Amino acid sequence: MSINPTFSTAKTFDGQVLFDPNNNNAEVHAIYDQNGVPTYYDLEGNIYTPTVPADLTTSITKDHEVKDICFKATSAGTGYAIGDIVTLSIVFDVTSGTAVESSRFYTNQTTGAVVANGDFVITNFEPCGATPEGIEKEGMLYFSATDDSYHTGIQTWNEDGSYAGIVFYDETGAVSTPTSPVPVGARDNEKIESCFNVVAAGTGYAIGDVVKLVVFVDTLTMETIGSAYINMNTGLPVTIGAPTDIEPCAAPETFIRQEVLLDYDKSLPVKEFLRVYTTVDGVTTSADFELDGVTAYTVLGDVYRWHQRFGAFASGATLPFTDGAVVTLPAPPAQADVAEIHVWGGGIVWDKRQGASAVTADGSVGFGRQADGAYFELEGFDEIANFQFIGMTGQSGRLEVHYAQSVQVNN
């Protein structure tokens, strides 16, 4: 009896699909005769001779996982400009129960182009500290029967959970799209990350570096199948020499407070602005904004706070009075909103209300009275502009007026 290479077998023969782990998990068809002796064929129907027949398996458990590390370009190079965000993607083969790096590639997130491995110069970059926002990736091994090749497919999801697409890479890390790729294997491995700060230097890491421990977990058995430490400052795997070399990254304590201040320049109107103080891990910085809290503000003069002692102007006035005529204040300096008034020689009747009738010496019309030696203040532009006074019946003297502005320089 002959065997039809199209795998149409007689009833006395059984067929089975196997995979050869010693030949890139090549798909093999095993045809068994009535005595249980197999003959192996490749996908084209040719006789296939496995290196170790006992290693042939009915399933493929090869699995790739990806770790992304973000870098920001501080100097230009081939494939990136200053300020570009470049992501290093490290592909780990976790099939054997240990995390073994199988390839790495760089993607310019700013332009969407691949940066050749040889063009990525670590001294041209600084770490971002984390993968760029909105990007989540997962890698899986794919096989193309048409191309007879294996590729790593990196799928990307947006921050809102929508699917962004998949990019395939061959075994060299180059972008290569296979024909009709299908996922290989049934295992589902996921990674868990922990952050550590380096507090003691060791091989491949320095004090101040950030190291991520990436643990790969088989979600079918919930067992750990491998792990790796990666220096986020260099993008290179490292071996931690001693547990005391690292300590967990603490979430920074952040406090924010704000206050409305005054920008005071004698040549300009007083300007209110918002100062925001941010304290992170005991370090405080500040930023100035318009009152909308969004538009940046630049201080032009000295900074003042409201409602403390008065900043005084050099100008003032001496105003004689009698009981025969109503007197008003001369125009103050443009920024003056306070008038300090001292009464000398006799008492006065006064008013500061807008639209008030002329005061009279007998006090029948007026808002208040002050005796000789009294001191009082007018606060606000309206009170100064509306102020009027006259000497009480039979009295005369003078008012000493000193102008000021109701702000104070910060101490």
C-alpha cells in the first residue's frame, strides 16, 4: 500500500499533526500504519525526518512577552530629533520557564518610524520614567505557513481601550509583515512590574537609577515562569548583586496651594495674579498664572499681599479749614486708595458718601464729626473722591493728608 501525499489515508491508517521544537516548531504530519509506526511529512507532502522523533509534540508552548522602556532624545541622531520619544521594546522568550531576551527594537513614537538598533545611542537620550501615556503592548508568536517563517506580533491598545493595530517583527527585530499569520501556542503569559530605586551601586546600575522587576506569570496555572531586572536608565537587563542595593519606589507626596498676589509697579496699575505652589517630596516650586489659573503670567514689579500694612506715597496735602466753606481733597496719585487724615486746631463735620449734600458747620448735614487731634482713614478710591468737610461752628484749623496704597511687599 502506498501513501497518498495529500494525506487521504486508508481506514487502517491514523494521522496526527505534530510540531518539531528542534526545527523552529515546524508543522509535521504523522501517518501511522496498522502497526502504529509513523511516517512524517512536511506541509508540502514530502517525507520529513525529525532530528529527535521523541521531541515531536502535539502543541506549541512558545510564548513571547514585551517590555517597553521610554526614552526622550536630548541630542539628534539618525531616525530621531531632539525632544522625540523613542520606545525600546525588549522581546522575552518565556517558553522555557525563564525570561530570555530574544530581540529588541526601537520605535520613534513621535514619528511612528522604526529606529535601527545601531542608530540608538544611549548618550543621546534620557529616560522618560515610564512608557508614554496611552500605549499598552502585548507580544505573541505567529507562524506563516505560506512564508514558512515565525514572527513576533506586537499589538497596541490606546488608553481608552480601543485597538490601535499590530506590527510584526522577524527574528532580527526588523519590521516584516508575514502572509496569513496565525498565533502559535495556547499559553497566556502576562507580566507584572515592580519599581525600585538604586541606593547602592552594582554591576550595570548606579545610585539614583530606576530598576524595574518584570515577572512573567502563566495565567492558566498562575505560576511564575520567569523574571528579569531592567535598568530603566540604560534599557539593559541587570543582575541585582544584593537585595539591599535597591528599595521600592515610593509614590511622591504632592501638595498644592495657591494664593492671589499683587504685582506692583508705581508706573502701572496694580495687577492681581495667581501663584501656585507645588511641593513634591519636600521640594517646592512655584508658577504664576492669570486669575484663570491657565494663562502664564510674568511679574513686572514687586510682589505684594493684600490687607497688611500700607505702602505709602511721598505726596500729601495740608488743607486749611474754617466754618464758612466746604473743602474737598485734591486729586491723589493714580494708585493711591488710602488717605491718612490728621485733624489740627479744631473740629470738623465730614461726609464720604457718593452724591451726599454739602455738609454744614452746625452738623445738621453730614456723616460724621472729628475733634482736634483726631486721626482717621479713608479707604478706597470712591471714599477719597467723595470726601468733603467743613469746620464746626466757630472753629478753624487744618487737615494733614497723607496718601498710601493698601499693599505690602512679602517678607
